[in-house]
Amino acid sequence: MARTRSEERRAEILRAALEVIAERGYRGATLGSVAERVGLTQQGLLHYFPTKEALLVAVLEERDRWDTSGGRDREGWRLDLLDSLVEYNAMRPGIVQTFSALLGESVTDGHPAREFFTERYAHVRASMADVLRLEFGERLPGGLTPERAAPLLTAVMDGLQYQWLLDPAAVDMPSAFRDFLRLLAGPAEH
Amino acid sequence: MARTRSEERRAEILRAALEVIAERGYRGATLGSVAERVGLTQQGLLHYFPTKEALLVAVLEERDRWDTSGGRDREGWRLDLLDSLVEYNAMRPGIVQTFSALLGESVTDGHPAREFFTERYAHVRASMADVLRLEFGERLPGGLTPERAAPLLTAVMDGLQYQWLLDPAAVDMPSAFRDFLRLLAGPAEH
């Protein structure tokens, strides 16, 4: 199906925003700097994205789509691909910073990104439960079910990002994440 | 040692800020509303705390002092007290929201709370390693040391707060935290 001119422009803006985020981080990713990169006036950009928050939410949605299309096969996500995703995130601090800063803002009352993150978490927890069931079956260490371990897996990913963003020399994010997977795997059977 | 008038005023402002945060959350805790509660002009408040961020960081520092004075005995923190702290946090969404929102902002470049959170994490990870060593000794499940499990324990606490703040009906924070402690405890010995 051919994309309309407007859809193409929208995709172009998202790519430009991702570049600006990678180069200048969350604070540098202003509507003005993104508009400049795609050769629009700021007024022209507002036609596609009315606020900085709306633009950033769209960028994060687009990242989720890319990450999951690469990270899932016909069966859904797999734990080793999740491991690679954390490794990949450790090489793109700009977008991780944007995710983490916007997540922080989203918990405040009436924030425009609140709905996005609330729905995303519901979806991510369900996906993580599927991943865990596929990998470990119904019973995880500590007597946990996949559904009970899923919020923990999600919390570790997000929580480690804050520690890593603030002090990358002190926190090896991919290796800490693998440590958590070891806890979930439980004692080797023999 | 007697506190000076200025120290007393400062303590009074922090108590007022904590009240305002509890009632109105992160966004409602403006310098103006805190000044009003202690009977100062906003200009007068600025003498003690030059920015909203400086005031909120001072509130979080004060909370840490209270939490740790209640939560540690002569040996330092204990894991069951940490469990109670998470339970307690689930009853004070205002301050947890303030912590989580400010942590989110702090990862952006040049943010005034960046140093506070970076140092706090270094300190918290060291304390958590002590707690884990006291409770489980040198070897945790998955072959982890207390030092390797400490960032995970910290990440779970922070990460669960975001999920809980966004959707308290979907995430039982204290019970999820106890699930994580079960993972750390490993299989019952027999």
C-alpha cells in the first residue's frame, strides 16, 4: 500500500528526531532543531506533532516497533534477544535517556505521556510473561509464575537504565541484566 | 547543640514541602505553595532554596535520613526492614512520585539533581550489598556476589515504583518486591 505524502513526511520527521536525540539527548531534541533538520518551519512541524511530548512519544513508539520486529520471531520474543536488546541500548544513550526522562515526567498528574507509558507497561508485562513461559515453563525459582516474574524483569530493565545513565562507569548494564537472567534461570539441574 | 533560627526555619520549610507534596504531588509542590504554607513570601523562600529542584532534593535527602534512621540498627540495614519500607512507600504516593519524576529529569544533561542521584545510587548500592551479605553471606543464587546483586535490588525498587505509580491497580508493589526477595533467597536448603 502506497504511503501518502503526509505519512512519508511524518516518517521523515521521526527519523530526524531520532538523529537529533542521538546527537544532543533529551534536552537538545527541541521542536526547533527537529524542524530545522527536515527543512520545515517550527509552525510546519506543529502540524504533524503539536508538542515536544507528542513527538517524543511517537519516536518511542517507532523504536518499540523496530525493536520488536527485529527481536521476535513467529513465536514472539525470546530471552536471548532481550539480552541483545539491552546490549544494544547500552550503545544508544540518547534514546535511553529520552525514554527514561519521559517515563519520569509521565508519572506526574495529567502528563501527556502518561497514557502511553501505562499502556506500554501493560503490554510489556504481558510480553515478558510470554517470554518467561517459553523459556522456563510455569514454575520459576522462588515459586514464581511467569506473570509474577514479568513486572520484576521489566523493573530491572528500567531501573538499571537510570543507574547506568547517571554513572556508566559504575554500572555495566548488560552484564547486570544477565545477572538477573541467571537468578530467573535458577540452579542448574543435575 | 541548639539549632540556629535559620536551621529551624529550613527544617520547617522541609516539613511544609513534604505536606504539600503529599497533598498535591510533584506538580503541585511549587515554591509558591510551600512559601504560603510557612508564611513566607516566595522571595523569602528563595533565600533558603533557590530553585524548586534544590528544595525537592533537600526533601528527598531528609526522607532518606528519616527512612534510614528508622530502618537500620547498629548493624546497618536489614532486609525485612527494606521490605517494610516498600510497604510504607506504597502508602505515600506523593513522595514516591516526586522521587521518580526528579530521578527521571536528573538523567538529562546538566540537571541540578544529577549529582544528588548519582551519589545517592553509589551509596545505596553499597548499603544494599551490606544488607545482602548480612542476610545471605557471600554467595547468592546464580553465583552472584552481594555486590553484583545490589544494583539489581536497587533497580527493582525504582523500576517497580514507575509501574505502580502509573497503574496501582495492576501492580502490587510490596508483593512484587517480596517476590524478588524470594528469588534472592534461592531454593530452601534441605
